Amino acid sequence: MDICDVRCIDEEKVRKTQQSLPSDENIIRMVDIFKALSDPTRLKIVLALLNREHCVCDIAVLCNQSDSAVSHQLRILRTMKIVKNRRQGKIMYYSINDGHVVSLIQMSLDHVAHCG
Amino acid sequence: MDICDVRCIDEEKVRKTQQSLPSDENIIRMVDIFKALSDPTRLKIVLALLNREHCVCDIAVLCNQSDSAVSHQLRILRTMKIVKNRRQGKIMYYSINDGHVVSLIQMSLDHVAHCG
DNA sequence: TTATTTTATGAACAATTGTTCATATGTAGA
DNA sequence: TCTACATATGAACAATTGTTCATAAAATAA
């Protein structure tokens, strides 16, 4: 991580770009969102919840995964505030908590549709 | 991956959601985009290139990383067709190749700005 | 209370991903 | 040609991430 021995070709351009960059903290936050969506099971869960809420075991059926595996992934999505849950008796229903993520996913669906 | 012993709470809802889901192939494609953006160095590179093209060693300065490390990450972004490159003598200039990714990143910037 | 159902969690293990270092490639100039 | 410079690549290693299994917790009904 030593910058001193690195030569820079165009210092002016680098300086300008540096000023336009988000803070490291915000870059990490953006990375965290992308990380949350960069696992097939988690993305499938979010896609499933785009339409309607589902309970854990129905999500497990949709994802072809064990209840436990799905529960772990739901916890990650919950921690990221991408999904929320409500309990009804023994059953825990999960749904989307974040509108920005919906737009994000729509955008990537477009991308896949046009460029795939 | 055996579905037979999994009970389903609301079969009708599950069936409807299943029909609305993108194909597994397209889910993988979307995941690949998110994966590409889910490393701080790679995201910073893409953010830097949003404004203007840069050569490898200037990107290395911006990211506080070795030329080699940056080159590896650039290869991943190149494989994903997120960035493109042009050679000018000894210097290789990289720039953004994909408009959808720009929108995707703008969306996540909004998210961080509003909900951070 | 006990048994059953649904979901959650911890810990061990497996798989993926990123980093580093040495070396190779391609370009330009002497 | 030889040398220097900018970038790329392979392989070993380190770190992160996901999966599995056993078990725990919460709610309900008997």
C-alpha cells in the first residue's frame, strides 16, 4: 500500500478523477449491496419476493435449497435491510424492504435482456 | 437438492412466483454483473472510469494498489465487457464499455445517498 | 407439559475469490 | 540489437464466502 514508488502518467487527470470519487466509506456501502445480490440463491430470493411475500419454506422450495440454507441467506438480506419479515403464528413471512434495490434489479434485468 | 421431502405452505403462490422468475441462466448473468461490482477495487476502478479514460498505472495510483493487482481486476472487468481498452504506444487506456452498468452504479449511489 | 412445526444459529468444512510475486509480453527509443 | 517502460499473466498462498449438519428457539396444539 505504498504509493511513493508509483509513477503517475497524467497527474491532472488523476487529481480530477480523485475529486469526483465517492468516499471510501460509500464505496464500501455500494459494494455491500452488490455483494448481497451476487449469490444466485440470494438473488433468486429477492426476485421471488419482488412479486409477493413468501414464508421461509416456500422460498426453500422455489430455490431448491434446504430451509436452513435459505434461512442463512435471508439473514444476510435482512442485515442488509434488503428484506423485512413479519411473523404470523409459526410462519415467518419475508418481503422486500428497499425500493432502490428493486430499481437496481430491474436495471440488471434490462442489461441481461439487451446484451445477453 | 431433493425437493420431494420439502413441504410447501402455499402451492398456488409458489407456482405463480415460479412463473415470474427469470431463467436460471439469466439469474447467473445478473449475478455475474453484481459480482464484478462487489469488490472495492473493481468498483473504484469503474467509478473512476465513469468520468474519463485512464491508463493502468494512473488507476493503480487512484486505487492505491500495485499495477499488477489493478491489471488483474481490469481483466475481470474486461471479460465482463464492463470496460474496454485501447493502446497508445506503450500505454493502455481503459474506459467504460457498458451504459447499463453506469445506470446500475448511479442507482446504487442514490441508494447510499438516501439510505446511508 | 410434551410433541410438532417452522425458522434460526453456531461451528466445521468446502469452495470461491483476491493478493502477491516472479516472470513474460509488447512497445518505443538508443 | 539492447534497454527501459507499461502492462499482463500464472501459480502459490491467504482470505473471504457459502454449505452442511446438529441443535436451539419460538409458536401452537394436544
